[in-house]
Amino acid sequence: MATLLGYIPSPSSGIVHLGPLTVHLYGLTLLVAILLCVWLTTVRWKRVGGESDLVIRVTVWGVTFGVIGARAYHDITSWSEVPSPKWKGIFEVWEGGLGVWGGILLGTIAGLIVVKRAGASRALFMDAVAPGLLLAQGVGRIGNWWNQELYGKPTTLPWGLKIDIAHQTAIPPQYLDAKAYQPTFLYELLWDLAGVVLLIWIARRKTIRPPALFALYVAYYCFGRFFEELMRIDPSHHIFGLRLNAWVSLILFLASAAYFVRRQVLGRGSSGDPGPPPKRPRPPLDPDRPKMAVPKSRVR
């Protein structure tokens, strides 16, 4: 019955050749995800009186250090998956292998430094960027589909993911005979998109104490990621029977949820900065200025 209903096919290749140019679709997907994050963050930041120029500067530094952090996290925690020779494989981002935790950590630190040096509110900026980050993470998961990686356990569901033989090297022997696997990339994509809508709705309907929305974003993502990790079968370190990333998700969920309650519900703690800079007062009018040529009563 599952075979009759259908399945999700995997792409025959994750590379497109445009003449002498080779386009890695994994990298192209990440680029689209970043652009979507920039667009949504710019819209939200301008609504609180910020300037789009700061978003661009944060993007340049945040993405640069985010990629470094994401790749470093993957190399450290999944050394066996780094292509050989290792000295070269640690830099081959286009082959997949970016740890979202390292990317968020290093990218956030770099971005906050830029915001602080600009004299803007770090707390307000964190809340402005939260939905955009979640959007980028969701769209970026499509890159895993291009690379046929990070899928879950075998399934007979009609939306099971087909994996070709060339990409089954990471599958544990007991799962090699499966017809299809759980499309965990799709589950995270849908979870993240729903989270974007939820965060924007909360920000518009509720009074948020910055950066409580950012904390809620982290808690929301980690909650879904924990259950996703329970389905995945790609190589990973295990601690007390749980995958390493499952433990990271659980710890970050508890920490961010506790901060959200403390900041938003109990109203305690501070954002760590003085808030947005005050608007400059308009200069006083010159009493000797020329009078209006048209009476005010005639201006419609």
C-alpha cells in the first residue's frame, strides 16, 4: 500500500554544471536561506526604528563566523564523517556537515558585537532576528535533501524518503534493506516554518520583554529537534543511550525556557543594554524664518 501511495524521491545529483561553472545546490540552498533571513529581519528591525544597514553588517560578520562555528562543531563531534584527506575535508562545507549549534553560537556572538559597537539595542535586535533565524534553519534543511543525508529510521509511510545506493554508506547494517526512510529534513522544515508564524504572531499580539522572544525561539527549536534526534540514524556519539545532539537540545531547551519564564512571565532580569538610543529632538524653529505664503486654513 505504501508503494502504491508513493514516496519522496532523492535527487540524482546535488551539483549543476553551467558551462565552466559548478553550482553546489547545498550551498545555493543555504544562500537562499540567508537571504530570506536578511529580508525578514530587515522588515522587523525597521519596525522598531532600526536601520537596514545594521542588518547587512550583522549578516556579513554573523554568517562568516556562523559558518566557521557550524563547520567546527561538525568536525569536532563527527570526525569520522569528515572526508579524507582530513586536512582538506574539514573545509569542504559544500559536501554537507554543518552543526547548527556551533553556527548559532559563534554567529550570535559576532552579531552581538557588531550591534553593540553600533550603539543599538542588542536585546531588540535579538528579538527582531529570531523568526528570521528559524526561517533560515528550516529552508536550509532542504540542503540535506540535495545531499541525501541526515534521514531517519525506516518507514512504510507514503512520504518515506528514497535513498540511492551510493548514499547508503552511513546507514547502519540493520536498516540497509529498508525501502524508504523518515524524511527528518521535511519534519524540521515544517516545524520551523510553523515556528516562524508562531513567533511573529506572539510578537504582534503580546508585549514581549526583549530578548524573551529570542529565548522562546531557542526553546521552540530545541523542543522539536530533540524528537527529531530520536528518529535519526546517521552516525553520532551517544551519552547514556541518547545522541549527543539530543542532549544539547534538551539542555538548551531547559535553559532557554527557564530564561523566558524569568524574563517574560516573572519580569525579572535585564536585557543587558540600555535599550534603543533616544531620538534626536528636532531643532527649534528660527523665529525670523519666512512666513508661509499660503494661509494654513487653505491647506487641505
